[in-house]
Amino acid sequence: MKNEVIPVEIKGVVPMGNTCAIFIGNDSKVFVINVDPQMAAIISMFINETPKERPLTHDLINNIFKAFNITVERVVITELRKSTYYARLILKAENELGMKIVELDARPSDCIALAIANKRPIYVSATLFEEVEDMSELLDQINQAREDSEDSQGESGEEKV
């Protein structure tokens, strides 16, 4: 079970005061990684495929990858130590000398942004997935509150009575 991974996806990006919660999971469980608001905005831009006037840092990284024939294969969120999540970015580089797989330590938020931008899979180690608290109910409550808020708004943006 040590090397087993579980496929996950981004279930939500929610502002929470001075930070943002990235809800990650599958149909059986959802957990949260807190990131700074700027990183959450970048992840949201990639999720929504928002056009940008100028390349952001992750766009630059992707452009460098393309220039050197490097592809993002997958990302794996590996562990939680002292309230900090760790992740691995797995890259494949091909050139006239052959093919090489490279695994790099990276922040989960950067890994998530690159995976989404490149439409590549996100995984969580099975061990970590078992350890994290299931936040599915909280995400459902947040989504319900959003729906209720939208339902209470009229077409002019005024609150319905």
C-alpha cells in the first residue's frame, strides 16, 4: 500500500478569510489544502480556462516545458507533515538522447495548477487519503449556501423578499 495512489480532482476553491481552501477528492472523500488567495486565483483561472493578457509564472513554466519537450505526466500529493502538505511533480522529457522521467518535490498548489493547466491527473497517496479528515459535508454546506444565496438574488441583483 506504500506506493498506492488514488485519483482525485478539484471539487471546489473557496475563500476563507485570509486564505483559500482547495477542496480535493473523489466520490468517497474530500479533503482541504489551504493556499494563499493569489494561488487560489491562479488555480481557478486554469480551471475556468480564463484568458490572460500576459503569461503568469505557471504559463512561463509550461512554455519552458514545451520548448524543451517536457510534459507533465501527473502529480501526487504525498504526505502531511507538521500541517504542511507535500507533493511530487512527475515530468517526462524526451529528446534525441532518449526519454527520461523526473520526479520533483513541489508545493501541492503549484502541482495542482500545472496539472490543471496541462489536463493531467492528480493523485493522492493512499496512506495520506486515509489520514485526512473527510470534508465532504462542509463542501456540501458551502455549495448549498451559495445556491441559496443565488436563489435569493433577483435579476437586478436585489435580494428577493
